[in-house]
Amino acid sequence: MGGYSLTELGSIFVMQGFSGLSLFCVFLLMALGLAIIFGQMGVINMAHGEFLTMGAYSTYFLSSLADSKFPGFLNYYFPFAILLGFVVAFIMGYLLELVMIRHLYKRPLDTLLATWGVSLVFQQVFRSAFGAREVSATLPPWLLGSVKPTETIDIPLNGLFMMGLTLCLTLLTFLYLFRSRWGLRVRATTLNRVMSGSVGINTKKVDRLTFALGCGIAGVAGAVFTTIASTGPTTGSLYIVDTFLVVVFGGAASLLGTIASAFSIAQAQSIMEFFMTSSMAKVFTLLGVIAVLMARPEGLFSTRVRK
């Protein structure tokens, strides 16, 4: 294959596979938030990518502040940047649901068009506040460098950090949705809104906090994203299609399906990008997803419902 030896091919697959794991982390964190909003609430949020951008710009702002004003804080700022990204995206998501989304439930086409317009507004705000050029956050020293298990394989430390954070956040999301009283309210509201309201559940509050939580997770994805790429006003919009693809391919409202889908798509794109162009890798990945969805329209994992 291209004149590579078996040893070189093995190293290539390991390196590209690990690169795919970094992409998987971004896809999964984005898709977790979107799966909550789309899968649990039925809202098509085309502005979801802009909440990733909010988290990324929040991290850039905090890193610039630490770099210029408090250089001693540069080694410790990143965990606070993750928290700031979550809080900023959570608050903006809460306000967006309060002002607009709550008026558009059960109108998926209207939510699609309205949130697409919101995404354009956010992009212009980012462009006015931070400029049109892409910016990069200054990473703390402990996120730089790599681990060398062999002479031909380098595993970057920022990728290991991304995987650890993604694992923790995925576990917390699972516990929130399936092992907490509030998660029970969310699932009850999804299954039967009228009955949930009749037993005392404040369904409007559930909707608002659920939407805000999904946006907050996207903000965390933005903070993590700064460790592997620069950020621009349209960064989030570049990932929204892939994120919707992950959610639909895995099966809406299925947490396990979202994880399996994000892993499959990220690995397929990463490995194929080494042997062909990025555009062709996306084309073949999309063709594979379409083929699976033709055989299983409900996605990889379908949620069982009582009829």
C-alpha cells in the first residue's frame, strides 16, 4: 500500500486512529449536547455549532488574559476555561430558549430556520468582537508534548487529556439522564408532556434547563477544541452537519448509539484522510452512513418505546 512496510503501516494506523480519537472527542461532546436537544426535545438547533465557538472563544479570552496580565496563572487556567465555556454557553442557551425556542416547540421546520438565523447573528457577533481571522489559545505547558510508546508512534498529551475529559463528561451525562431524579423528569416529559404536567412536573422548566445543558456541553466541546485547532467566527458551523450525522446515525435519544456513531465516523474519516483527500474521505464516510441508514432507518441503536 503506497510502498509502506507492514511496520510503517501499523504505525500509520495507530497514529491516524489516535487522531481519530481526538476528532471523536469533539464529535461526541458536540453530539451529546445535540442528542439531548434533538433526541429528547425534538428541536433542530442549527445554532448548536455556535455554542462550541462560544466555548472556544471563552478559552481564548481567558488564555489571553492569563498570558498578558497574569502569566503565573497560565499553567492553571485551562480547567477554569472549561468551566467558563460551559457557563457562557449554558446561560446563552437558557436565554435563547426563554426568548425564542419555547415558542417553536412541535414546529421543527420553524426551529430549523429560526436557529439558522440565530447562528448567522452569532457569527457576526464573533466577527465583530474577535475579528475575522482565526485565533489560537495559549496552551498550558502540561498539555504540550507527547508520549512515545515506540520509536515511530507519538501520542500527544492534549489528546490524552481530551479523551479523559470526554469519558468523564459522558459518564456524568449518563448519570444525569438515567440515574437522577431530574433525568427522570426529562425522560417523562419526553414520553408524555401532558401526563408529566398532571403529576406536578414543571415541563417548561425541564425544557429550558435541558436545552441550556445541551448548549453548555457544546461549550465544553469548544474549550476542548482549542487544544487541537484554531478558532474563527464560522468554526462551529463547520461541525454542525457532522454532528447531526452522528446523532441520526447513532439513533436519536440513544446515548450508546451516539457514542458508537461518533467513534465510527471519526475513525473512518481520520484513517481515510491519510490515503486520500479530506473531501473524498468525507464522501466515502457519508456513503457508508447512507448505506447503513437505508438498512436501519432508525439508526444503529433504536430506543424501545411502548406502543
